[in-house]
Amino acid sequence: MFGVLWVCLLLRVNQASAQNPLSPLERKLSVSFHHSPLREVLNLLSQEAGVQFVFSDRLLDSTRTVSRSFHNKRLQEILDDLFAKTDVRYIVQSGGQIVLAHAAAMKKRYGRIKGRVVNRQTGTGLPDANISVLASPYGTASDQGGYFQLTLPVGEHDIQVSVIGYEKLTRKRVGVKAGKITYLTLRLQPTVLEMPEVAVQSTRDLLPQHMQVEPSIKTLRRERLIAIPTVGEPDLFRAIQTLPGVSAPNDYSNQLYIRGGNADQNLILLDGVVVYNPYHMFGLAGAFNPDVVEQVNLSLGGFSARYGDRLSSV
């Protein structure tokens, strides 16, 4: 008796099979077996993967059971694992059937192609390349290093390889000898996918000059500078202290503390000329007479890089 048979199969078709839908070996499966006879394993793989296995009754060991799990593995990888320590080999026929036979009999009718798909310019391997044999169901995909292998009937075959972003390559009349390995290096030329330019255009109505407002800029004209009440004589900096975001260190100083910065983090310009010490008498008086100032522009942030690395304002 074989004991308790427990088989749990979960099938998931991966995108890799879509790259080469004619190759059943590229279909990916998630499958677990527990004390399952080899014949039962093949029957369930055939049913769930949609393939047909052809083999002789004397080929399989009737006493062998399988206890193994495979997660998201290609059918080719599962079969390689099942028959790794046996002389059983397999091949995909033109009708899509997978034929199992002894290695000695297989060598008389089939050979193998081993190769690598690389970038012609850099020589690096190209993963997930689609390798197909024209006018036949044979095909496979390259691994992460660009390597692949195919088992094909004896004769000459046309091999085609394609990868997204590279020119398609066809190698004509590749010879396959019985029981021999043919080595190939397929070099693909990168291609540039060109598309017409896209131009984004828009129009807007320009505002009059007096209505254009730059972000984070406050403007005080002379009339307001003089009208704002201050202690003692009118002071330009004390008027600026009344604006949002501007504060003073105390009631007596006219130094500007803007958005948490110190007084020396403000750039003071008079008609474009830098004024390095605009505060007189420790901040009790300013260097500018409000009566001769036409207007004051205060930029609280987002000002141009041409003003340097001042952190608070201009």
C-alpha cells in the first residue's frame, strides 16, 4: 500500500508563459506533493498544467514516491528536479506533448542548444529574453544572467530571440547533432523607441503692471511709512515690524527678526546696493530717512538665487 496520498496543487500562470505561449515548459506552477507515486504526480501535472505526457509503463519506478514542494517554478524546473538522479529525459514534441524516454534513446534523436543572450555593446547578459524556434513549438526564456538551453530534434533550426528595447535577432540554420551540445552567443543591438514630440502650450491674459503681484512680497509706500505711529521719529524698520511674519527683539530695537531668523540673516539693499549695517545706535534708529524713500519691497521667501544665501528675507 502506498499509505496516505496528499496532493495540493495551486496553478498560477505567470507572465513568462505569455512571452512564449507555445512552450508548455515555461508555464509556472506552485505545487506540493506528500508521498505521491511518480505516476500520480505526472497525471496531476498533466491535468493542471494542460500538457500531455507520453511514456512507457516500464520507464517509471513504481515504488518511488515524491514528497516535495515547488513554489512559482517553471514546469521545466519541476521535471528537472523529479528526474535529476535518473536516466529519464524529456522532450517537447511538435504537437505539444512531452515525451519521456531513457537518456540513451533520447541521445539518438535529440541534441541540445546552450547559449547566452547579451547586449552587443556592453556584453552584459539580458534576462527574460524570449527564445523561440521558428515553425515549431519549441522555445524558452533566458535566466537572470541571460543563459538558456533547449532540447531539439536532430537537424537544422532557425532560432529567433527578442527582448523589449532591443532589435529582434534571427539565427538561421543552427545545426543540432544527436547527443551533442551546440553553444550559441546571441548579441542583440539596443534600439531607441522614437515617438513624435509632445508640445504643451497655453495662453493667459497678462495683468496690468500695477496688478501683478509676486509671491511673498510685501510693499510699503512712503505715505504708509510716515503714517504708521512709532516711538519718536518715523522709522522705516519699525514700520516693517508691523507686517505679518516680522517681529522685533524688544520694544526699543528696530532690528528685523523674520520667520525665526536673526537680524543678520536679512539682505538690505538700497537701489540694488548692499547696506551692511542699517541699524544705528544698537537698533534705536535706522539708517534710512522715510521722507526720501519712495517705497519698500520686502520679500519673505522664494526670492531669486541672485540675492545670495540670506535665509530670512530681502
